[in-house]
Amino acid sequence: MPMTQQKGLSWKIWLLAARPRTLPAAAAPVILGTVFAWKEDSFHFLSALAALAGALLIQIGANYANDYYDCLKGADEGERLGPVRATQAGWVTPGQMLFATACVLVSAAIPGLYLVWRGGIPILVIGLLSLLFAVLYTGGPWPLGYLGIADLFVLVFFGPVATGGTFYVQAHFLSIPAVLIGFSTGLLSVAILSVNNLRDYAQDLKSGKKTPAVRFGKTFAKWEYAVSLYLALAGVPLLLVWHDPTVVLCLAVLLLCVPGHCLIKRVWVQEGAILNQRLADTGKLLLAFSIFFSALWIWSF
């Protein structure tokens, strides 16, 4: 869409650039960490709200940074199958996108300071690393996304770090179940990333972006997606039951394996722009998992 058609609709540009379909990856671990804190009679409203705001702002900042750096590196050139990038499309200038990235990440530091006051040095370290990796995902001399190692950081920071950190700022101690459930959210976030990499395979190959799909092939990306979903929806819940048999009701979360299996079959056979819908569906599955599991965790005791 030409930029002239976007005049007066700048908020829509920034909303599209924020990539709202990816935001469940930031919200889900905060929801779960908060529910675990509530179950331990340690729920703290302001801490939960600050954790959610900080997580969403960091995710949006990372998406803006991705928009900016991918444009500079030429990764968005040619026919793009994914959502239109604002900088590459000419809707905003690189300078505007860089400024917006800085503003959003600085804004994330506001609730972050409150969380540091609540949680101390561990939360400060988590916050600083989260801000750093939001930029280093596609920026810096060794961008994680271009080296093919972003999946590991997504697993850790959208997983046990996020759920454990959210729990810690409210309860002031760590919970093993809260950390364990983080591997489910982390794995589902990795699944979202693997669909993204599968969709962009040809473009990433051409631009020199060494995602796992480029390094090891499309079949690897499909297996990564399948394994991530099954481990997230079955493996971690089973591990939690082993940790504490009283949460056996949480096995009902395995019902989500049915839509998850359907998604796996579709990702396995589909290619091109249709994978945008599969990416969105996986984000919805992540959000559904966090809500469904939270309800079951509360009712299991």
C-alpha cells in the first residue's frame, strides 16, 4: 500500500509494525506465572501488571527493531510472503522506525524499574538481557536471527525466564512448577518462530539469513514445529504431574493436542503465504494453552 494512502492512519502503521499476532508469546508466560503466584497466595496486582506491560513493550520493541534491521540488511527485499514491513514499504523512514524502537524500549524500562524495586538484582539482570536481546535478535554485528540460534533464546526468555521471573517478583521466591511450565510457553514460541522461518525460507536463503530452516532444510523446520508442539502440550504437563500428583487434572490440557495435531499436518503440507494463518493459529494456541492450563491449575487443588 503506497504511503500516500496511509496519511492520517499512522497509528495503523505502527500497529501493523508491532505485529500483534506475535504478542501472545509475551503475554502467555506472564499469565501463567501470575496464576502460579496466585495459587501460592502471593498474587501482587501491580507486579503482574508491570510484568505484562514490560513483556508486551519489549516484544513490540523487538518487532520494530526487526523491521528496521531487516530493511537495512536487505532481508525484506523482493516478493515478501509475510506481513508487509513498514520500513521496507516506505510507510516510515528508517530513522522514524529506529526512533520508535528506542521509545518503546525506554518505555519498557518504566514498569521494569518497578519490578527491579520489587525483585532486586535477579530481575535487573533479566530486564537488561531482555532489552539487549530485543535488539540483538536482528541487530548488532552477530544478530541472533541471522546466525540461526534465536530459537534457543526464544525458548529460554519466552519460557522459564518469563514465567519464573513473573512468579518471583510477586512471591519473592522461585517455584519449580512455575519454571517448568515456562518450557511449554517457550516451546510454543519456538513453534511460532519455526513457522515464520519455514514461510520465509526462500527469501532468507537469498538474503543470507541462516535460520535453522536455511541451515538444515525445510523438513527440519517442520519437525521442529511438530516436536515443539507435542512437548509443550503433552511433555511438560506430564512432567508437572510427576512433580506433584495432585495436579493430575492438568492432564486435560492434552485435549489441545487435537488442534495442535491438525496444525502440524497443515504446516507439513502447506507452503507460501498460507503459513501466515498457521502462524496466527499457533499464537492463538499459545494463548489458549495459557488460559486453559491456568484454569485447570487453579481447580486441581
